[in-house]
Amino acid sequence: MKRFFGMVMAIALAISCLGGLGIAQPANAAGFNVLSFNTSSLVLAEARNSADDKLATDFGKKIDLNNTNVRAFTQYPGMYPSIAKAIIKYAPFDTVDDVLKIPGLTDRQKDILTKNLDKLTVSAPEATFVEGADRYNNGIYR
């Protein structure tokens, strides 16, 4: 019985390798006609989106209070996790100085923020960066 089953499997494998016994499968490229393809009408443009545009601004160099993920605050001592959590909770901000008006900040936390104000920026919230819970957990773990 094992020998018979082995033979059947070998024949099935051979048939599948032959491409269905030479039966041609039609290839259809959604009406693409090589003869009518004109390369002069091709326009090549750099693919950009709103996230790329924002990364080209201060957002890519500083922490944007309205868009940056909580993990970005780890690069500045004392800002993660408590201050970062408060910033994300009370965003959006109109100016960088508005971050000092977060309710419940201690004097020490305000000092830390004041020392790092030059490393912060504010821009309009971008759905790419703030939708869902991505600001709290973007799924990147080190």
C-alpha cells in the first residue's frame, strides 16, 4: 500500500511539474498592448506624501508636540514617560510655550521642559502620525 501511494504521489508531482500536461494558461495583462505602448507619454514623478513633506520640516529634526510618538521623548532625560504622556494627552498645542501650561506639571517637570524648549516644535496634527493609538504605541520595540 505504501508503494502504491508513493507511486501515485510521484506521478502527481511529475504531472504538476509539466504544467498541467502542456495545457497553456492564458496570460492577460488587463488589456495592455505592447505595440501601442508609447514611452514618450510616460511621466516619472517622485512619489511623495504628506508624511514625507512633514519629515522635511522641523518635524524631522525636533520633537513635534502635536505629532511625535511617545518613544521620541526618550532621547531627552526626564521627559519620558511622565512628561511625554502629559504632552500627548493635552495635545494639540498652538505654540511650543503652551506645553508649560499643561495642568498638573510639577516645578521639576516645568524646568525639564524649559531646558528642552529649543528641541521642540509645533505643527498642525497630521492624521498619518496621530490616528489610532500610534502616538502611544507605534509597535516599534528596541
